[in-house]
Amino acid sequence: MKNVEASVTGSAAAAILAAGLGCLALGLTTTMAEAIPAVNEALVFSTAVGALSGKTTVALIFWIMGWVALDVKWKNAPKDVHKVFLGSLLLIFFGFLGTFPLFFELF
Amino acid sequence: MSLSFRELGAAFHGMVLGTIYLLLFSGVIFALWNLKPGWSSENATRIQVKALKIGSSIMAVATWLTVITGTYIVYPWYRAKPPEGITDLADYPRYYLLANSNLAGWHKFGMEWKEHIAWLAPILATAVAVIIVRHGSKLVAEEKIRTALIGMITIAFGVVGIAALLGAFITKAAPIH
């Protein structure tokens, strides 16, 4: 029973924190593309879509990689999901901020 | 009374897929909220968990389809560059908005925010769906996880709401024909 509980909280915590990391990655790619023209150009994976294609693709790759790594590390370990969720909320907030035009246009 | 292919595409992206997401959101929130120990019989809980798994999965798929169609089908129509010498920009919404100082904010703020923020939703919705599908009825005993899931879906709902609202206003200012 102990192992079952541990695996539930561990893998759920991994998914929750990884989602926060994915949101943060999107905010970072958005802000970096705005701040550094070379990054913006490099992120044009599709000419029809522009740099948005690269920003989102890179963020999704970071999210999936982070999720896999955290899941492997945490799946059998009991985690305090409440604390992990609060940490994820902080990451989501910074991701949200990074996608906000009045913020990323400062750079 | 007719709709062009592009108008249909934009309507499918915003009104069909977006509406599916918004409808499922309320059902998933309600089911998660009621997934508490002792609130339902074992049989009812089993049915509720099955509905949650299906509902959250469709919600996640709808969110992905919404952002993918928006980014790779509708957005290229919106940002298409007009050929040299064109003075009527009605078929080029991005350039039409930027050419009018009273409307430019809809692109510079509205579309710039919408195109990015919308991508937060599938990340959050997928995490929620995977946790529900993976752990199912074990979540009945996991109040902290259920609270986190409700929080994440609510944030995703807010994000979709912002993107949808901006999309509606931008379409009103500069429709895709």
C-alpha cells in the first residue's frame, strides 16, 4: 500500500512540476526571441508561421524532456504534491509573464 | 449568406474546438470536485472515474487541436504579407491592423499575447489528463493531487478564455476572409 501511494504522488508531482517547467520554457523562448534578433531568426522553423513555430516547439521539447526526467527520478518516491504544486504555480506565473507583450517588449 | 474556406477554418478553430474545450472543462472540474472518499458508491465512483478519464483526454486533445489549427492554419492567413503595390489590406489582417493607428494595438498587444499564451493550455491540460488516466480511482484518496489538478485546469481555462476573447475582438476588428 505504501508503494502504491508513493508512486501516485511521485509521478503526479513529476507531471505537475514538468507542466510548470513547460510554461516557463515558453515564456523564456518568447522573451529571448524578442530580446535577441538572432534567436528570433533561428526559431523560424516554418516561414508561414514565423518564430512562433520555433518558440513553441522548443518549449514543448523542454517540457517533454523535463517530464520524462522527473518521472524517472520521482515515480517511486513519495512527494508532497502541495509543495510541488506551489512551485509549479510560480513557474507558470513566470511563463505567463514571459508571454505578456508589455513584459517581453521591455527587452 | 456564405462562408469562405478561411472563414470556416477560423470558425472551426475558435468556435468548434474552443467550445468543446470550454464545455468539457466544466464537466471535468465538477467530476474532480466530487471525487471524494465516501461521496459516492463504489459503482458510481467507477463510472465517474471512467467519465473523467474520457472527458479529460478529449479536453486535452481538443486543446492541442485548437492551438495547432490556430498556429499552423489560421495564423498564416492572418500574417500573410500583401504583394507590393496593394492598397486594400482587407485580406491581410495583420497589415490592415498595423496600418491603422487606432487598430494597431489589436496586433501589437492582442495577437502578440494570444498567439503565445494559448500554448500554455495544452501543456496544463495534458498533464491533468495523464495524471487522471494514469491513476484513476487512486485519486479519490489523494486530495492534494485533486486540488492541484483543479488549479491547473482552472489556469488553463483562464488562458483559453483570454485567447478566445482576444481572438473574437481581433476577428471583429480585422476578419479573415
